[in-house]
Amino acid sequence: MRVICQLPTDNWQRASSRAQWAEAVGYDGVASSELAHDPFMPLALASQETQKVQLGTSIAVAFPRSPMITANIGWDLNAQSGGRFELGLGSQVKGHNERRFSTPWFAPVPRLREYVQSIRAIWRCWEYGEPLKFEGEHYQFTLMTPEFSPPKTGFSLPPISLAAVGPDMLRMAGRVADGVRLHSFCTRKYIENVCMPKIEEGMARANRKRAAVEISGGGFICTGPDEEAVKKRVDWARYRVGFYGSTRTYLPVFEQHGLEDLGLKLHAMSKEGRWSELAGEVSDDVVALFAAIGTYENLPQAISDSFGGVVDTIRLDLPDDIEDDRHADLISKIKQVPSDFKSFETAV
């Protein structure tokens, strides 16, 4: 199993030092998210202070950016990092696209598929000299002159991962993406019974092998040095389960466990504005469905039980006060959890 950590995006100096530290203690990669800050700049700084860790967006919002713009940013990050960049993309929801980004909304699955395909066409043009001729329903790219073509890198093309929740997006991601980023509101049973069959259906359509597709995310991790610290993280996860579970979109996750009534109750409470009461409806048993729970000593086994054999990469966010040696030992043990993913099959 691969282990990554999150970079801060609100302080570039901290992002750079965090990436150095993550590499020193043994993380496989570092990731940045697009929330209140740009996700690419922290990775640019991290690329200059590290030599081995993978650098990825988890995720960048796709549609407000032209694929050409995203291709250019990804190309430079990959070149400047020595071929270590992974582009993680997500569609975001209609409201944010239209009202926060002022971006027209179209059917997200075929549009995101073309987004990925057009970026790869641009990258192949730059790296291999192929004519740029991508003509889809949503994107068309047919002009590229030498002055606007960056020099060849000699590295593999960056892998592209997609955030996927619904069955159509999961199927499409399995078909065209190098990796699939699952939502944290997942249980092992939901991943096994719903997510993986859809992903595998997409992979089969494209004659792809599971070992070449990285599955990351899904679920929560609740840990600490002692039971009291673990309990605090369980309470944090309890609120997240209640919050996400109040959205009808995620009802199918509850349905896998016969918890439809809980999902409907949480949704009704959210409509009444009873946000502070949601966590109180989520029992310890329900939290345990969504989280790997255990002290540092027990965490590797808890992660294996929750994610082993279905998820290839997890994000581990531990308290800052844990000693580096203990941190490194914990990461080393988690890396021993079985994983089906071997390597990306991006062209060299």
C-alpha cells in the first residue's frame, strides 16, 4: 500500500518544508487540494525541495480551466520534478461550477472523459511530436506551433486520476483514468460491492489491467497514541459521517448496510437546519463501518482490515507531535498492507 500526506496550501513555506519532512519519514507522495487556495503552486515549491515523493493534486477542479491550461501546468510540474507529477482531477458539482466559477454546466461524465483524452493528446503532441488533432463534443484542439510547444522532457507522461462517486463516473474512470480517487464516505462493503464492479467494468471495456489502475481514498482514519486520543478522532469521524450521510446522493452507501432509515433521518434533519444534531444519530458501530480505528500500535492492522486488498493508496494525517522515528515505523508497516496496484502504464 502507498501512503501519502496532505500539504498545506495556505502557507508556501510550510508546504515546502512539509514535503521535505514527508520524504524524510518515508511517505510515498504528497498531495494538495483545491479548496480556498490554488493546488498547483505548493507542488511547484515542493518539487524543488524533494527528490523522490510523488506530487499530486487531490483534486484540482477541471471544468473552470481549459484542458490546455491544465496540460501546461501539469507538463511544467512533471518536467521540473523529474517526472514525479500526478494530475488528480474532479468535476465538482453543478452549483459550484455555475455560481462559484461562472462555468457553464454540461453532462460531467462525457465532458470529463474528453478532458482527460484531450490533455493526453496535447501531451503526446509535445513529447512525441504527434499532430494535435482532438475533436470532441466539448473540446477541440487542432492548433499547436513550435513556438508554443515546450521542449520534450524524456519522462513518462503524468498519470491522471479522477475523483468518482456515482456509477457512471466510476465506470468512466476505470475506462480512461490511471487512478480513481474514492470519496471518504465509503465503507469496505460499498467499495467491494459497488465501486470496484463499476471500475472493473470500465477497465474491461478498455482492456486494462487492475495492476495499472491506482485506487485511492475511501473511508476515514481514526488514530492516536492512546484510547482517549482515538476517541476524539472517532467523534470527528462521527460528525463527518453524519454530515455526508445527510445528502441523499450518498444514500446508496447506507443501503449496503441496511441503514436507509438513518440516511433518510439525517437528510430530514439537515433540511430542518439541525446540523449540530447529526453526529448524535451516528453510533460507534456505524462509524466503524467507515473508519480504520486504532492506536498507533494497532493502526496497521486496522487499515488492513478496512482497506487492504481494495484500496492501494491512503492519506495518513497524524498529529504533528508524533516522533519522526515512530512516524517512519508506522508508515513502513502500513506499506506492507497488500495492494493490487503495481505501476502506471503511461507512455515513456
